Amino acid sequence: MVFYPESIEKFCRQYPLPPLQLEVGEVCDCEIGKLKGGYRWGEFQVSRPTTASSHRPIVLPTKFLSAKLLLTIWLFWLSGVVALFVLAVGLGWSWFGLLSLGGAYSCLMAAAYTHVLNSRIQVLSECRQLLKERSFQESKTISSLPSELSNKGCQFVAGNNRMTRLDSAQYEHQLKLRCQALAALMRRNLVKPIGRSNARQGVSEEQFLRYLQCYFEEVVQAAEFKISLSRRNYAADFIVLHSQSGIGIAVEVDEPYAGRSKKPTHCCDGDSDIRRNQLFLEWNWIVIRFTEKQVVQAPLSCCKFIATAIAAVTGDRSCLKPLESEPDLLSVKPWTTASARQMAKSNYRLSYLPNPLKSPLR
């Protein structure tokens, strides 16, 4: 699956690729705005984040202001009232004393509930306002790109449905201008990693790294990113950088379960990958997710998939040309937690991992 940040989607809608690209290859099938939908590994999918991209992603204090906390306060009040009644019966309190204490306790719980509810409403309101401001700033950033792209001689400005064919020299010139504008956008918005992670890597990733290094200029394994307002960091399995345009791609390799604990991972009915994808999209990284089986059995097709994504955004087919003869990557249906448990019981990963990689699994 591939997910594009909103800033790149907007850029590609405003500055589509020159029309000569339609004659040169098949990138039109994967072009931004014409991407195939779906939820399978190996298919193109447009992600539309609910938050605007920014150097400081918005992190809501959901642990303290979630709806679950309101429910917890209500249940705490209910259990307290029952406990007071039982205690009053056991100690022989009068009904007046029970009602007085119960009323004071209820007022205290009502005040706590009201405070949390008002705080939650205020925080959500502030976040909505911040999202509007960031969306406005992003639109200003896009509109402030080099004006040469919107000159009369540039035939691929958005909204121009009557684009004329360009010869090779014109096409290369327009493509160069477009990449310069995209690079300027990425310099202002792409969040850079803070270093390399020491976390243990997957058993199949070292082999896949060698394939990536053969076809892409800048590849980094286990790049670590700082999460704002959190002690945690995220580490991408790989990042692929396109120097001409400045775009960055976070490449993830998903296993159905952990090798040692057998715990299901990367399940479609979980939300951990959704939050992770959201943060990388806010940091203006394209996110591509493969299954472990895909990178083990079809590493060249995975490389072709990445190169096609780069060509769809930048128009640069230099990485794609040596891989054009490779078969397209076959899509894989995502697994659920229940199916991941079944795969763990049958040691499914051992069915496709080469012998040197089978032990120990991550």
C-alpha cells in the first residue's frame, strides 16, 4: 500500500505531470489523483489525513480527555454510591446522614465530570482552529511556489484540460522546473530523522536493504523520528530519498506476528499502524507498506513498486527503467488479529523465509 501526504496530493493536482509522460510510459495509471483505491499490500491508495501537515504534528491528550475517562468518572460515581449505601446499612447510619454524604459525593463527581467535559470540548475546539490555520498556511505555501510553473509556456498547470504535447526538450525543461518547485516545498515541510534507531531489525530486512541500494541512490535503514510531546520515537524500516525532488518515502515491512512472542502485528483491525501512518504523513513522508512475504519472494517487484510511486509524483523514470521488465507486485489481502493468530500457530512465516533467516525470528 502507498499513502501520499496531503501536501504532495495538492501539489500534484495543481501541477500535474507534463503530457509527454502519457506517451513515454504507463505512469498515468498511478498518477496522483488517478490512483487505484483499495486496502491491499501492493495496490496504490490515496490517504487523506484528517490533520494538515506540519513540522509539529498535533498530538491530542487522548489519555486524559477521552470519552472513556468520562465513562470512568460515571462508573466511579455509581460504585461510590453503592459503597456508601452498603456502608450506611452496615454501620447503622441515619437516612439523613446517608443522603447528606451521598449528595456531597455526587456534587464532587459532577464537578469532576463537568471539568473534564469542558476541558475536552475546549481542547478539541483549539485543535480544530489550529488545523484550519495550518491548512491555510499550507495553501499559501503551495501558492507561493515558483511562478515560472504557472507561466503561459507551462502547459501542465492544473485546470488546463487542453494541454498540448511537448517535445523531449520542452518536457525535460518543464519536468526540471516542476522538480525544483517540489524540492522547495519539501525543504520547507519535510521533517528529517534525528538519527538511526538501535531497535532490532526484522530478519528479512537486511537482505531487502541490498536490493534497495542497487536501485535507489539514498537509502537509510532504521531511521528514527522524534514524536512531538511524547517520549517515544518512531523508526522507519527504511527511508528512500529522491534527491532531485526532495521527496522522502518511508518503507515498512510488515510481519503477521512477532517471531518470539507470536503476538499478532500489523493487523487491519488494529489502530497502531493507522496512528503511525498518520504521523509520517503529517511529517510529509510518503508511506509504502509491504508484507514480509512480498520483500522475501518478490524484492525486485517491491523495488519496482517504489520506483513507480516516485515516477508518479516526480515524473523521473530513471529508477523505474531498469525494473520495467520485472513483474508487477501482486496484491495481498490484509490480515486480521484472528487470522494472524492462526498463522502464528501454523508457523506461517517459516513457509517463505529462507533457511538462514528462519531462526531466530523477530
